[in-house]
Amino acid sequence: MTDPFVRVDVWTLAEDDPIITAYADTVAAMMAKPISDPTSWGYQAAIHGIDPGSPLPPGVSQLLPQWNQCQHYSWYFLPWHRMFVYYFEQIVRTYMIANGGPSNWALPYWNYDGSGQSNTLPLAFRNQLKADGTPNPLFTAKRRRYINTGAVLPATDISLVNAFDQQTFTGLGAFGGEETPAPVQFFLQNGQPQSGALENTPHNAVHDDVGGPGGLMYSPYTAALDPIFWLHHANIDRLWGKWLQQSQQHTNPSDAGWQAQAFLVDGNSAFATASGGAIPGSSALTCAGIMDTAGQLGYKYDDDAQPSPGATAPPLRAAAQAEAEHVNWPSPWPKRPAAPASPSPDAVRHLVGATDRPIRLVGETVTVTVPIDERVTASLRAGRRAAEHMHHAFLDIEGIDAARNPAQAYGVFVNLPSRFTDADLMAHHAGNISLFGIELARRPPTDRHPHNLRISLDITRLLDRIAADGTWTDGSQLEITLRPSTLGAPSGREDLATDLADTAHPDVPITIGRIGIYYA
Amino acid sequence: MASTQTTLSRPRQRRFNASRVLLRHPELGAAVVITAAWVALLLEAYTSTRTGGAAAGMPGMGTSPAEPHDAWSPAAGGLPSWVLMTVAMMGPATLGAIGYTGLNSLRWRRRRAMAEFSVAYLAVWVAFGLLVPAATAVVHGIPGPGALALVLTVAAAWQLTPVKRRCLSGCHLGASLPPRGWRAEKGALRFGLRNGLYCLGTCWCLMLVMVAAPGGQLLWTAGLTGVITAERVVSRPRSTTRAVAVMLLFAAFAALATGNLLQ
């Protein structure tokens, strides 16, 4: 068997590295092809999404059934995107080899959680012109203001803490998303969200941060048109592997249906071969067929042997220690059972507190108090099945709506001190509110009911953390802070800080119906 | 546009646990009430048949073209029957919303919230029920099988309107329920009212079919309940409403062709 191709960190490459220049040349060639060609840039992006409300692109008389297939808010989010990027990479490599490019090319990844400048857009994507004065295909002006100048992604938007806090793939707020009965874009079943923690952060937040209002990355309909999209998703794919490596308890769903799931359109795979041919349904990849990237798909990542820096972050260590030390949450919360039930998608969630009026977000920080209902917690403590609780807490942001995506993520913090440090921000961060994809939820491109969004964040280990460090002493309430994420000024351009802060005042307000706290 | 397909079902083997099922499905109490409504309808139909009714009829509803009008009048005892029929026919489709209300309420006020939702929801249908006698008079003013065919055709046409689709989608919307105090009461009532209005917009035409149906009421009730529930449960609004429209048109033709369908 040949050695697997190696996907490398783009920030370890020089701007003129052949991996990058060959990618740029191929992107240019793909952009020149008509959208009806499955190996074209437009067609590949349309598999992910294309706005059915926009005028048809030249060369097609109708939207093709293979388009608008992206899976979000679903436990198919990770496997679908792995397949999508894998087939795209094959198309790019095949073109490259045919045109004298590097035969060992693999798609680089953007590890925004790395060191140094990695939390800024990679250099090769920033400039309108290449060094030789010709147009740079990796550049687009349709990005958030100052992203192409090197604006810094907010630490809480790229944090891996909440995702790597998760011990299971499946479940509300779990790593990979809640069980979804069928591949449906932006699924919401019985009012329950299906998105996973990694999809929430960093995935959604980075889309908003890079795209900005009206940019390409801010909408699933246009995101894959930005050449950085593919490096972003290579990183999400890499983080899936990192989570699996983190602990032997971290496993993919064993569910037979999930494992056997293929993504078919009219009997064929939704994706295309490297030469643009159809893949018959009988040969289509299934989720079980993509679990081992090196063995089954022939690629690996350059840092497979190393632990993820995010996965060893201080907040994660603190939470693990709190759990090991059997730290209890302050009264009136139930005490930690001697042997908490294993996290399970079947767990019964009990509402223990909620806000009682809608919240409006217009770019300012909002803090609300959620009282914890003592009648409910008393019954949970005294109940016959108290010992069977998972001892898990969830924070649900319910009824999220906006006319369109304001491309403004909001960090969600629990009991954030009034005067906080950067370390406090990370330790109290539960996840983000991002409306990436709201347009598909409100006006589904396929025959589905429209709906707003709901986000479920598992805050168990966050509560462990703040209970252990003594900052959470009053269990009768939780203070939830929603704070707009603001990009940092590029290195050497501190003069842009005010301008960047101003971009956190979107003209599209977000309404939130309720913030609920649940216990299982 | 074709969508991706599920290639395999996912059988799950989990140990049955009754109390867990009840906690996960607080709407089971409402399901018992709906079942009781069906039992009452069946008993009434049985009694009607034993006492010489022309067909298996519905309480308070005509069992033949000759005697339908007055029985619909709330003053003549028709309103309780209307409520019974509403519970039986709309109940299965509304269980999801009732369960949502329970699951999103504090545990100690789940039943109260679900009751408030149900009262507000039923109030909408009761208000509509008050208009039914007038509709009955109009429908039965049309001679022969034309009345049924006309109502079925109107119902089929309504199926294809964007308003119908919007209402059907509205039935799937959740609500942000305040947890306690008067806001909680108001929230559950408002949710019930909103869901009832969307449900009315979705189903009013189908319920009018019951007015025009000349006999075999129990069969019509069961059949339309199946249609209403399927339309609510299946998550493809455009294809489902179209399929139901075709079915209603077919029934309209059949009514005209056979004179009196199911009589």
C-alpha cells in the first residue's frame, strides 16, 4: 500500500511553497470552467450550497439535484464534510498531476488554534496580486473587513475547550451532534437542536469571522467559493481525529444506521470522481468507510502524533481534575452521584431554570440571570432515580432568529466575573451563538418546514471548573453573558482596533426567545 | 430537487423503562384523553346502529342527508360533540406540540402548562364550531352529491395555497415558554392559541368535509384523522399537501360518480 498523502499546517509553509502555488494555479483553472462541469469551482461549491433565490448561474437551466447537499445541525456534519473535502482534494490533485504539479499534493489545513500568527488568515490568501503581479486566485475581497489585513480571530471563537470537553460523539451539545433520523440540512426535530460542539465552535464562528456581513464564508450558499473554506474544513476534519485520539472513551457512533449512511442523490453519490464522473450508489462512501483516514482514504495530518494544543488547555485540565476530585455543585443542585450514568442520547433532560422574556442582541454585551428552580432540583435530589443521573447540565439558547445572518458571533459565558482576564474568558466560555445557515433554516431550499435555530451547549465541565475554583458559590442562579466577538487588530496595525470594534454593531438584530438550563 | 436518502434504518435496542418513557413523553396523558374520545365515538356509533341509525354515525351529526342540519347546532347539544370530534381528529396531530409544552416547562407545572395549551387550542376550534351550523345549512342546500364533491374540491384547492403550507409549517413552530408566574400561564395559553390558529388554517376545509359527508361518518372521521396526522408528521410540506390535494380531488370525482360515497 502506498504511503498516505500528508495534509500539512498551512502556517508551516512559505507563501511560495509549491503546495500553495499549485493550489492557487488549480483554483484558477477550476474557476475558469463552466459550473456545469463537476470539476469546476462553481460546481464543487454548489454541492455545499447555492442560493435558490439568486439568478441561475450561466450555463445551467436549473439547479442540479447534486447541489445544496451540505449537512449541518446534524450528526452527519462531520462525515459529510470529510467526504466533501476528500473528493474535492482528489479533483485538485488529479488536475495538478496532469499539469505538472506536485504528485504528492494534499490539501493544507488552517490551524487557527496553533501558535504565533496562526489565528490570522494565512498570508497566501491575503493579497489581491501574487508576487509576479498577476491576480491571486486565493484572494477574495468578499471577506470581513480587515481579515485580509491580518485581523486576529477572537480566542473564544477558535477555542477547542467546549468541543474537547465532550465525552461522547452523539447527544445534545456533544462533540459530533445529536442523532438525526436522516440527512437533512439544518435539522431541528421536535424543537431540539442537533448540532455538535465542534460545529458550534470553532466551525460556525470562524465562518462568521472570515465572511463578515455579505462575504462568501458567512453563508452555506457561498462559503465554498472562498478558497480558504477548504483549509478551514480540513482543520475541522483534523480536529475530529484529534478528539478521537484524546481519549479511548472518545468513539464514533456505533449505530448501524449512522455507519451505513451514504449520501446519495438519485441513486448516485452526491459527490463526483476526480474526473467529474458519477459515483454509483453501490460504490458510494459510507460513514463506516471513512473512519480511518490513512487506511481508508489515503491521507493523514502532519501532526497526527502530537496532542492538540487546545486539547491540553488549562480549562480542560481543571475540569478533568474537578471531576476526578468529585467536586459538587453548590446547593440547590443535586450532588454528584457516586457513579453518574454514562452520557446518553436517551437521557431525560429536566428544565431547571429559564429566562422569562426575549433577549435582543444588537452588538452590545447582554447579561441575564437564570434562577434555578428549587422545587425541581429538590425533586431531582429526592427522586427514585437520582443516582442514575448523568449529572450533566445544558445551556440552551432557544428560538434564535434574525432576518438574515448578521455574521456576528456572540460568546456565551457562564458566571463571567465583572472584571475579567483573558484566562477568565476562556474558563467561563460555554460556546458561541452564530447564525451561520439561518437562511437555510428559515427558507429551506428543499421541501422542509422552515424554523428558527436552537443551540444546546453542554456546560457540565464548565460548572465543574467554576465550582472547583471557588468562583461559583451561589447555585440558586446562573449568570449568562452574551458578548459580541470582536476581531483583534492586526500586528502593527493597532490603529484599526476602534474600527474593528465598530464592526460588532450589526444592523441585523438577533432575537432569542429564551435561555434555558437543563439537568440530566 | 432531489434530496439525499437514508440508506438504512437504525434499529435501536434499548431496555424499556416506563417512568423514563413518561418523563420523555409528558403528552402521554393527552394521548389517553384522545383515546377516550375515540372510544366515545365508537360507542356512540355502535349505539346508533343498535337503535336503528341509518349508518354508523357520529354523535350530534347527521347520519343521512335527510337529518343533518339541526344536530350541528350547539344549542341542540352539537357543541360537545364538536369538541369530542375535534379532540379525536386533531389530537393525534397535536400531541407533538403538547409534549413540547411539557418538556419545556418546569417539571412541577408540566401538566398545568399542557392543560393551558390544550384549553387555548380547543378554544380556537370551539369558536370555529360556532360557525359550523351556518356552513352546514349552506352545504346541505346543495342538492344531490354535489355538496360533497364541492367541499372536497374546495378542500383540494385549499391544499395547494401558500397559506395552507404556511399554516402547516406554523404547526411545527415551538415557543419560548417563560418558566413560572403569570408569564408562564400567558406563554402556554398564547402557544396553544397560536398553534390552534395554525391548525385551523391547515384543517378547516378538511373538517368541513365532515359536514358534507352524507353517511359512514366514522369512516370519514378515521380517514380524515389519518390524513391530518400524516400531513403533520411527514416533514415534506409541499409534496404532502399536493398528495392530499390529489386524493381529495379523486374523492370528489368518486362522490359525483357514485352519487353518495360510502353510503
